[in-house]
Amino acid sequence: MEKLDKIDIYLNRTNLEEKIYGISYVFDRVLRLDYSIKFHEFDSYKIYKDGSEVLDIVNEVLSKDSGYERIGVNWERARDNLPFFGSYNYTNGCFDLDIFGSIFYFLSHQHLRILLRDSHDRECLSDEMIFALRRPFLNYYIEQFIIVLGSAINVPLKTEYKGHFNITIDVDHMSSIPNFSKYFKESAKDLLLHKDPLTCLQRLFSYLSLTRDPHDIVKWSKSLSKKYRAELIYFLHKPIGLSKYDRSWVGNSHILQSLLTSNVELGTHPSYYSSNSEITLYSELKAIKEMILAQGTKSFKNRHHFLRYRRETSWKVLESLGFSSDFSIGFSGLIGFPSGICWSYSYWRQDVRRATTIDQFDVTIMDRTVLASKVCSATVKDVISESKKFRGDITFVGHNCLLSRRKEKRKLLKYLSHYYG
Ligand SMILES: [Zn+2]
């Protein structure tokens, strides 16, 4: 850690934990600098070096007496200050954007409409946010702030973040052929809907135990992760109670055997309704954890099925079970940066008003979204290059059932090839 003597950050005590969350993101996680926090009755945040003020940062979002409701109102007004629709101002030692408040606001998901939910009872993105989703605008803010701070204190500063390309696969279907009716249905879909006789034939051979189940994409995904030097993580689904959104568990399937013996990283994928109850979520996570413990997994990763997390239960339970990271935040119909950032962060737990110990990786691109042709190739390219600008993360989400057909694999490869573009 670089030692910068006598960097003091002065702030008032209103919404203190929230402010420190934003400050520590920049100073501990991004810059890894030594600093101290002091208190004062200033409205703004002030930065002092060697006993004199070097930078004054506007305190708009988390200002005096502002509750979270008011932050929402401020966001509506602050919209024009996004780098893409205007810009921040830097004049006479004043940074005219509440950088720490903005970090708190977006990373804690105050921009999601908690009361307004979609058909799967998930929190929705405010309409006005959708247009900003394809830009990691917090990265732009932070980058500008670092330049301004560096020049104010006469020390060139740079971020230390090194991003990952995460190829993550949800194993929602343990087998395409658990019984004859399922085999028949899948084969009919291969032929009639997808016009894919080769996969249909493979399914028949697999049904006769002569070849690999098309739902087993372990070998293919391993070669994909090698090609992109990406981390490969498989999330296993093992629902306790079945619902129409959860498929039956096939404990002795070839896919499971293939996963448990192929040295790929395994994580947990709790069922559709699990996050409605702390007890159900706890039991499911614990059961999958025990299964993958035997495989030698040491750091536990999670993604909720249907991205159906609950801010009130999910992180509390994940922390209590010692999970290290979560990949559940995203919107299945949209690609981009759901929290306005391309770097991982620690999620905010409102019940205890502190950051969690869990590393949050937001979902950037999902197979379902691009394969349904809701998103054009240029958009995928744009999102990937935005993340690369900041050496950020890209988290791709695939499903073993969806990528079981050759055509879908080929289509997807075309999109992912933008990574080298
Ligand atoms: Zn799933």
C-alpha cells in the first residue's frame, strides 16, 4: 500500500456508513491508498494534505437530512450530470459531483425499484436508467475523480483493478434425456423448431448410452474458457421443493459426473423460490456446498436461479455460510452494467448498514438475451469494449440446456468473438 502522508478526508456524520462505503470503495479497493477520516460540520467532503485543503467535493446525493427517498429524487435531477449527457465540473479545487454518494447509490441498488417488480417478482430497473445501462458510468466518474485528486495532491494516481472474463454456466437441466417423454420432446424440438438433425441424432445415441448427452457442454465450455483465458464456473441447481421453474434433480446424471471429475470450478444455484425464505435458501446452499466440498472447492460462489435474489435474505444467508462471491445481479432481457460499473464490489447490506464480505460480479451478457436476437452484435461489441477501457470484468451467463445445440453454440461464438475485436 502506497503511503501518502497526511491525507485526511473530512465529512459530516449524516448517512455516515453510506459515505464511508463510497469512500472505502475508491481509496481501499480501487486506489489502495492510506488515508484517514475526520469529522466536521462541512456540507461537502473535503480532502486535506499536509494540513491544507486541496479538494472540496460536492455532497449532493448524501446531503444533510437526505433519506434514501430523497436520493431517488436527486438522481432524477442529477441525470444531466452523467458524463454522457453533460459532465462533472472541476473548478477552483471543487469536484462538482458527489462521487462517494453516487457510488453508494448505484452499488447499493437504490436505483432499482423495490416496490415495482416484474412478472418473476424481481426488482426492476427504473425506466430512466435503462438508457445508461450500456455504459459503466461509475467507472467514468471514478476515473475523472482520480485524475482530479492526483493533480490536487501532486501525486500521479492509478487504479489497480485487473478484470476477469468469467464464463459462467447454469446447470438448470441435469440431463436432456432423464426419461423417454423428455427425450422425445427434446428431439422433436431439435427437428421441428431448430432444424438440427445432428443434435437429434446425438440425443438418440446418448439415449442408447453410446455418446455424450448434448446437455453436457463441459468439454466445449472448457475449450471456450481456454481460448478466452476466462475463468469457468458451473453453478449447480439442486432444488429442495420443486416448482414449475425448477427441473427435477438427476443425481446420477452423466453431466454431474462429468462436472465432479473434470476439475472445473463449481458453485451453487439455489432454486426459484429459495430466496423467499432464509431457511430454504440456507438448506439448499448447504446441500450443494456439501456436494461440491467433496470435489475440493474452497471458495464458494453463488448465482440465484432466474437471478431471483432477495436483498433482505440472500446476502445474509450467503455470508453466514462463508460464501466468497455472488453473480446474481443482472437483468435477463438486457445486457450491460446493472450497477453502472464494470468492476466487482462488495454488496451493501441494508439490515446491518455495512458492506458484505462477498465479492459481487454483475451479469454483463446472457446467452438467452443475445440468442433471442434481442440484442445486435454491435451492442455486444460496444459493451465488451466499454469494460475493456477500464480493465473491467465481463461475466457471461450460459445455460447448459440452451447451449446444447450446435447452431446456438455457433451463434454465441460469433458474439463472444468481439472480445478480441
Ligand atoms: Zn437457472
